[in-house]
Amino acid sequence: MTSIPDTSDYKTVGFSQTTITELMIPSYSNFGGKIHGGILLSLMDKVAYVCAAKHANNYCVTASIDTVDFLHPVEVGELVSLLASVNYVGNTSLVVGIRVISENIKNNSVKHTNTSYFTMVAKDENNRPAKVPGLILENRDQVRRFIEARRRKEIKQSYMQEVKQIQMPDNYEHCIELLHGERCLVAG
Ligand SMILES: CC(C)(COP(=O)(O)OP(=O)(O)OC[C@H]1O[C@@H](n2cnc3c(N)ncnc32)[C@H](O)[C@@H]1OP(=O)(O)O)[C@@H](O)C(=O)NCCC(=O)NCCS
């Protein structure tokens, strides 16, 4: 017989869905006149925090960020909107998916700037990881996002295992051979 989970400790995705919209002002721009990537990263961290803290009902910290590829530059004067929702929950961690779009209000064009995934960990009053509520999935997209997030987590774990196993050859001459074709000069 399968046990029925206590749904009082579960929340819908909609409960914590969060959107932040911000006008891109000149002080956010780089020497090329485009918006600094760091400004967008800071806004993404902010929206991830709000979304995660609402779901967890606790203070949260950013544990890791899964790929940030900026697809288009963002211009001064555009409105940037960051749409965040909880995609996945573990035990004390949760994954917030963030879609970033920028809107030119003069010509009504909208660009998809990037989609990234922030892993946030809830903390209790003693700064220890705290259990987060489960997630109620109400449609196919929410089910798909949960499964995709779980798969990304598995892939990251096996990637981290492989990275740990990277070893330098004992023989220095062999190391130098491995650099053949690279754009570096060994000076020492
Ligand atoms: C992230 C942090 C909370 C992990 O703490 P920890 O004591 O190692 O906790 P645990 O190993 O028990 O892991 C807790 C959860 O975090 C997850 N986690 C830990 N490190 C992670 C990482 N690098 N990426 C993704 N998830 C991670 C674990 O999988 C676990 O999830 P689960 O409970 O849902 O299974 C801790 O390292 C921390 O506080 N880091 C600093 C965070 C911070 O200050 N961020 C802002 C940057 S300025």
C-alpha cells in the first residue's frame, strides 16, 4: 500500500512565482554602452532569493548557478523582467528557474536574454540547512521542469566526479607534449 504524503507541507509553484521588472539606466552600462552582465546577475540572484525564500518560508543562500549564457546584449532604456519559479525541490535545497527578457518599449520588441537555474539552500536560525516544503506540480510544464532539473543535478554530480579524477601526468615532458597546438608558451 502506498502512503499518502502530508500535503500540508507542500506548496504550489504559483505560491512563490516572482517577477521583478527593472528599467536599465545609464549607470548600469559598460564602456560599449550595453548593460553590464554583473547587473543582470545581481538581479537574477535577487529574484531567485525572493522566490526561494517564499517557498521555503526561511532565509536562503545561493549554493550554485547553472549556466548563464547571455544570448543578446541589453540596451540602456530597456525594461528587463526576470520571471522566477521553483522548478525542483530536494530536501533542503531547491532549484529556481529564471527566464530573463528585455523589452524595448519604443518599438515593442521583446528579446529572450537568458534562462538560468539557481540552486538555493534554506537555512534555519542556527545557519544549518533546513528542510523545504514539497512542490505541488499542477501541469505538464511543471512536471517537465522538475524532471529536467533532477536530470541536470545528476549530470552535474557525474561531471564533478570526473573533474575530481583529472590528473596531471607524472612525467613533465609528457605534460609539455599535451600542450602541443595550444596558444601558450612554456617559459620556465
Ligand atoms: C551551500 C551550503 C548551504 C551547503 O551546506 P552544507 O553544509 O554543505 O550542506 P549539505 O551538504 O547538507 O547540503 C545541503 C543541500 O545543499 C545542496 N548543495 C550543497 N552544495 C551544492 C552545490 N554546490 N550545488 C548544488 N547544490 C548543493 C545539497 O545537495 C543539499 O541538498 P538537499 O538537502 O536538497 O539534498 C553551504 O556550503 C553554504 O552556506 N555556502 C555559502 C552560500 C553562500 O553564502 N552563498 C552566497 C554567495 S556570496
